[in-house]
Amino acid sequence: MPPLKKLPYGSVSTGALEVLRALDACCQKQAQVKGLDAEANEKRSLTAYEASSIYYNEVRSKTMELDADGRPRPGINPDFLVCPLEAATDADGLGNLAGTLVSMRYLDLFMYNLPMISRISTDMSADPGLLNQATSYRKIVIPGIIAYDNTIDTDGYPKGWAPVIAPQSVDINITMDELVGSPIQYDLATLSSTRRSLFTEQAPAAAYAAAKYFMAKLYAICTAANFNAYANVTAADAQGIVRVPTAYPTYTVALVDFARSKIAEIGAAFDQNEVPDDDRSLLLNVAYYNKATIDPSIVTFFAGQQAPQIVTQGVLPSLAGFVPIKAPNFPGTNNRVGIALQKNGLIAKSRLPASLNDVNPGGGNGSIGQIVHPDTGMAMMICQWTDHKRGYSAWNPCAILGGSKGDNRGGLVITGQ
């Protein structure tokens, strides 16, 4: 799917209220779609992408800034200062919009708190998936090279391409094993005692909670046992190349010695083992990340850019081909301080859960919508409901998540001394 900013639809430029109405029209269109068949899912997804495109073009892009890695940083169109998000709850036909617009901000904040997600291999589908469903991915492995042999064989013909190299691939399995959400609930007494937009205020906290949970899920995969491609020196292959000339059960480096030169050593190990150059990241705990910020290469870079704030934004410019990313919650068990990753090394997947309203038509209570993050395509379901008898209103963005190691050559755990 191309980036949403390139899509032809989703541009509204006649004022903030018109933007809200355009988003509401997408929500209304999506609410009319019933069923879980392929056609219904496609219609629901298209309207979600349309709403996401409007959000990108009209709510966010007017104040977009780039972070140190060149990725857009979430912002809000100043036009909305005169038409606040609370307007979405006014009794003017925009009643279904509040949760959807707030959830767009929720996803923005989610992705901001989880910067690594855009740099690892992901399949963030906007179609409903099955909880505990196992999916197999086939990754193509680079084959070896042989030379053509024009000597005559016993049958009188050239030996040619012998031996023939069979196509090589590896299967990677991932299970969608967790259904997670961030439900927020307020009772009637609380809602009646303030004019504040309480659900909107909770979006940052909900985003942080979800991002922290998803990061912990992915970090749990980042162990030496899972990424053991460099644990032992390998013999020379058919081309006479030793893919792992130096054994790294983990890459061990003391904090005082951590510098660009050490990162270059990791890069050399990746290069020798035919790991692609692009999309390499370095997740580091706070101490090691802060050590990277004072590397002379970084000091020269931000001094030249006249932008010293670069080193305070959680993502540094590339060092020896790796983008260092601050991972304050990275687990320190077994002396781990971080992990070097290439995009194919870690797999993350998100799918939509089933809609209860669609599973039991006519028995539904509340509204079900779908939202899509404009930069990554990550999809979540947004459920909103009110219980008048018990007197409360609730909001819950939710998704099914899965994570797995990919090609283990694309990961090397870093440990301290």
C-alpha cells in the first residue's frame, strides 16, 4: 500500500469544521458496512484509509516536523485550535466522530512511543484476523553462485551448470496470540461534573500503555537463544567464504568502550553474513544510548546542523549504518543492554479482532469502527458504547498482536561487562 499522502482522496481545505464533517462522513459510511466477508472487509478498509488520509492531510500535515531519522513527528493543525476536538461531540451530526478522531491521535502517539515498529518487518493488516492463528511466512534466501563448466561430460555434452542450485527459502511462523486493548470508562456523575473532553485527555496515557506493552512483547523475543546466527564460527562455504569468522554468542562491550567503532564491528559481522545494508537499527538501554550521543560523529553532525536537540529525541542519526534508538524499557536480564537489528530480523504483526456487532447482527450495542495509522498502515478497531442503565460511557481501541524472530542473521544481542 503506498503512503497515504500519495492517495488521491482525503483532501479537505475549507476549514476545520468541514474537515470534521468529512471525517464523520467516513465514519458513517463505515458504520453502514455489515458482515465479515471479503467484500465487507474491503469496503471497511477503504473508508478507514480514506479517513486516515484526511487526518494526515488536514489535521497533521500542516504542522509536521521531521525527527532525527527523517520520519514525520505528529502535530496538530492550528486551525483546530478554533474548532477543538470536543466539537466532535456536539449534537450537530458529529456524534460518532469523537472516538475515531481521538483514536487517530492515539495511534499517532502509539507509533511515536514505538519508533522501532517502522524499521522492522511488519504485516499490519486492516482485515480481521483470528486469535491464536498461526501464519507462515516464506523468506527467500540468497543462493550461492556457480561457474559455467564448458568441459565435455561422458555423454558428449558440456557439463554446463552443474551442480544445479535449488531455490532456497526459510519458513518463519508467527502466532497472533494476544488480543489487547486500552479500555477507558467514565460514569455519568463524572461526565456530568466537567466540560472537559475526558476521553481525549486519556489518549496519551492509553497510547503509552499500549506502546509499552507491545515493546515488552517484542523485547521478549530479543534473546541470545533466538538470535544465535553468530554464536559459532562457520566453515567456508562453496565460494570459500567464512560467513561467521568471529564468534559472537552476544556482542559484549563495556559502557566505557562503547562507540562508533564498536557499532562498525557489528556491521562488519552483518556484512560478512550477507545481511542487507538498509533498515539497520540499534536498540539501546538509556546508559548505552546516552554514551552514543556523545560520540564525536554525533557531536559533529548536530553541530553542523545547528540542531543540538537531535540527541534528546530518542532517535539518533545513523552511526556506522545503524540508527540508534533509545529503548529505556529494554530488559536487562542476562546482562543485555540492547540489540542490533535488521528489518528482516524481527517480525511484528497486527490484525483486527472480530466485530461483536457483525458476529451477532441486531444484538449490538454501540458503534464499531476501524482506524488506520497514516504512516505505517497499522490498523485498530475502535469500540464505543454507552450503558444508560448503569450510567457509564466507554471507549476501547483494540487489536490482535503477534511477534516472532525472523531471519536470525538480522539480530545480534548486545551485552555489557
